[in-house]
Amino acid sequence: MTDRALFVVRSGALTTVQDRGRPGHAHLGVPRSGALDGPAAALANRLVGNRPEAAVLETTLNGCAVRPRSTVTVAVTGAPCRVSVDDRPAAWGAPVHVPAGALLTVGTAVSGLRSYVAVSGGITVEPVLGSRSTDLLSGLGPTPLTDGAVLPLGAPNSLHTCVDTAPQPAPPAELVLHVTLGPRDDWFTPEAVRAFTSRTFRVSSASNRIGLRTEGPALERRLKGELPSEGMVLGAVQVPPDGRPVVFLADHPTTGGYPVIGVVRGTDLPAAAQAVPGTPVRFTEVRRRRTY
């Protein structure tokens, strides 16, 4: 039995293993998956000296607690939270030394929703299609963490980052999503399209890694028929029959039959990962540039 491993003492509401995902398999019906807040996961890896593609833990709302079998360096980023080692306060957003057998506790998010825990050497569960990410939609990758699980760790890099701490964006008080209209905005009434880009929605408590669901004005269709299933991309804003937009996140389905009114700019999606239920959401139209 290797001593490079983490023992899960408390798995939390939902803690999964995530890396940069498995893009390029949509034609096989496999979502991209990966860390919802990619910049936060990348920063955690950088702080402990891991390569950017190393797998980390993504916690949801109330954190987790783990016990390493060997001495490790960890960093917790993303949603701000209380971090402790054997009940002694430790830094959030900075490298933390955790001795073998000590209990690392990642507490409830003070703001935001998802925290990221990087461990020196990275989490080395068996990859599937080139990624160690948990995909909640397809079931690929490791299952979400459970109490008592043991996660293998890789060997730490000999070169360590010189960064002690780094600034991180605060979770959004208001989520502004820049959206390019189409390809099916013509399925909606002009009033619905105007409402989509001018009214305020709110993040629904039904949101998850598959999609950010919204509450607010219902968008009325102009065309009442049904679409054949067509390809869906990361950031697509699909409108189901209830008229409330859904922003597709990392574990989204690769096809769908409800019309897509627009697509959110990729750089806005990490903030969506940290938007708690009730957060105001505004969709701001990005005009297409004309080409001649």
C-alpha cells in the first residue's frame, strides 16, 4: 500500500475529482467535463508546484476533510472558506504544509459555491479518455467522493512555485454573461429576445454542474414546433418549455432538442461556477462583427 494517498474523512455535499476535462469527444456523446472554475483550479495547482493538468478536488458549498498518508503541500482556492490543519487555522489561497496523518479541513464557503483543493503530486485516479474528471451526466471518471475513500497521489515535482499567495476574483454579487445571439433566437418573439438581453434573472437552486438554471421572465416562443436534436456547446443557453434560460456548463449534454437562444462567452463561465442561488443574472448581447 502506497503512502502517497489521501484518506477521505468527510466527503461533503458534493466533492469530485476534476482536471482540465476531456474535450474533443462530443461526437461520441461525451461531455467536456473538468473544473467549472478553471482559473481557480489552475491557481491551486500552481501554488503547490503541480503541472496545470494535474487533478484536484472540487468541493461544493460545505467543503470536505481529508488525511494524507504522507507529508504534502496543499492549496485551497475558489470560494473563500475556513481552512485548518488539525483544527489549527491555515491559509486559504496559499501553500499549506500538511504533515502525514494530519487532518486537513476545508470548511463551508463564506461566499461563492465551489472551492478547489490541490495536493502536491496531484490526484492520480485512473484516467478515462485522457482525463481524471468526474462527469456527473455520463458517469465517466471516478465517482463523487464518499467517506472512507482513498485517493492515490502522484510524486511531487522537485521544483516548487515561488508564489506564496495570489489575488483571486471575488464570487459575483451580480453575474454578467456576455452572449452572442443564435443560432435559434429566431424561434422566439422579438419581445422575448429583448427581455433576454435586458431583464434581470436569478440563479436557481436547481443549478448543478450540468447547467446554471435561472428564474425570471419566461421567454415566449414564436415557433411552437420541436427541433431535431442538434449539437450543444459549452455556454449554450437553451430554453426549455418553461421559458427559463439554462446555461450549459462543463457536464452538459452534447445534443439537445430545445432551441438555443445564444451562447455565453467562455471567459464568463468561471464566474457562473461561483454564483450562489439567488444571484442576479444579466445577459448582455455581444454584436457580431461584419466581415466583407
